Amino acid sequence: MSIPNHAQEAQDRYFMMLAIQQAKQGLYTTRPNPAVGCVIVRAESVVGQGFHPKAGQPHAEVFALQDAGASAVGGTAYVTLEPCSHTGRTPPCALGLIDAGIKRVVIAGLDPNPQVAGRGVKLLEDAGIEVTVGILTDQAEALNRGFLKAMRTQMPYVRLKIATSLDGRTAMASGESKWITSAQAREDVQKLRALSGAIITGSETIIADDPQLNVRSTQLCVSADQVPTPKVVVLDRRQRLQYDPKSNYQLCRQSEVLYWREDDLVKLLKRLVSDHQCYDVLVEAGAGVAGSFLKQQLVDELIVYQAPCLLGIKARPMVEFSPLSLAQQLRLDICAHEKIGPDLKLTLQPL
């Protein structure tokens, strides 16, 4: 396995970026598999490209090799994640690259999945193929934060979404909250749901708002019916809700909803990974649930949609969190900010 040299790096970065663009086409449809892209290059020209569209279907390398045909012989394959070395629902991609006559493989990052974890690289190198690892690794890993974290830690990547006023309020004292933020912001939330294997909410939110918590956007790069349905989890320690086909609440009429009656959120998150292969989790809930996830340091990413309005001191806070001193404050890093319609979207990570 070689480290990229300066002479090749600019070219490798260019073609790996093309592979990342391919991978993005499967971003909403591949769960629980990672989104992966592949580009085949020969004589500095792209001769084949492909992406993994859905679990159970061929991987990116297969589509790229089919696209390249005989032109793949002697070429270089750029892949956003280490080619698999095991037989699952599809054959090993590393063997496919070997059989196609590829002479060099450039990989953004290794696959931490224990079934792969360097074995794909070893297969390629044992076949005499030159392998380069470490091109645009951060950009490629950003596509699969949940999958990679779950493979490394058995915990999912947790995003907490909050819609708030300028003064940090999420609802009036009465509970009225529809709608603080704009239709554009709510449409953007659909992308977060489409990325998620599971959506966690609280029983209070169900009772107050009767949400659907589904993916129904018409503005994704794919139709909503192609997106795997996120598993809804309702935190309900007081056992106020249950499955009932005649319930007044939409989610309670769905038998697939999971009701979590325990206090242990870590146990829940681990179970979502081990039992349900939910690697990306979105928390859409009230101040109490949001505060619990933040206080227990279970949030990887906080997304705040802030509307340019003021709801006043009697309105409900965005998080139930009561530090006694500045030393106990929760500090966050602003990773990105953008305007969504009239609202401000902040993406933050706890420090």
C-alpha cells in the first residue's frame, strides 16, 4: 500500500472528486449500506463510472466496470471506500477489479467494517495491483458518517434538529409551535430525515403535534418512495402511547414504531445499530429530550433552524439544560451556516 506522491496527487484528487460526486447519487437510497462511488480512468480519461444505488444491488465498482467494458484493462480505479473482500448479497468487488485487469486502485479511505478492514487492499496487492490510500479522505467520509462511526464504535451518528425563534424559543407556553420556521426550512429537514435510519422523538411531541416524521419531499434528487423508510422511535417512559390501529395519533397506527420505555439512551442507540442497522439517527423532539441527549454527550451534530422572530420569555426554551456556572456551559463549534428562505440554518458540533 503506497502513500500518494506529489506528482500524482493533483490528478488523483481530481478523479477522486468525480468518484465522490458519483457516490452522492446514492446518498438517500443506500441505507444501511454506505454511499460509494467509483471512476475508472485510462490514459487520463474517464472510461467508466458508477455508484451503489441500493442495498442488495451491485456495488459502485461493478457499475463502473460495466460502463468501462474492455477499456478498464490497464486502467486506474478511483473508489471512495475500500472495495469489499467478502461475499454478501453481492460478490467481492476487490476480485472484480482484479478480474477486470485494473493495474492501480486509489481509495479515499479504508472500510472499518470488520468484514473488510484492510482485507480488500490485501487482495488487490496480493494480485500485484498498486494501491494508494488517503485521497480526499475527509470529503469521502463525510458521506458516510453514520456507517463509519457504527463500524468503529457500535454507536450511531446522532443529529439533533431544533427549530427555534431568535430568542431561543421552540413553542408558546400553550405548546403551540406550528410553524415557527418557514416552509423552506421544513423542506430542508426532509433531507435530514432522508439521511436517517431512525428518527427519535418523545411522547410529548406526539401528543402535542401528532407528527408524521416521514420522508415526503418532492425536491430530493430521488423520489421519496425510493428512500428507505426511517424507523421511528418514541421515548415513552410513562407508557402513555402504544400501537393502536384506531389511535388518534398517526404514528401510533403504525406497527413498526418502536416505543422505548427505559431511561438508558446509550442502550437504545446501541440497539438501533445492532438490531436495526440504523447508523444515522435524527432526534426531533422537545426541550426535555434534546437536553437529555446533549447533557449525556450523545449528539454528534446539532442543526438549528432559527427564525427571525421573537416569542418572549414565557415561551418554551429550546433545551432543558440548567448549568450552575459558566464553567458548566456546553460549548459548540459552528461548522456551517446558511440562509434557508427567511431563516438561518446553523450546523454545530459539541467541542
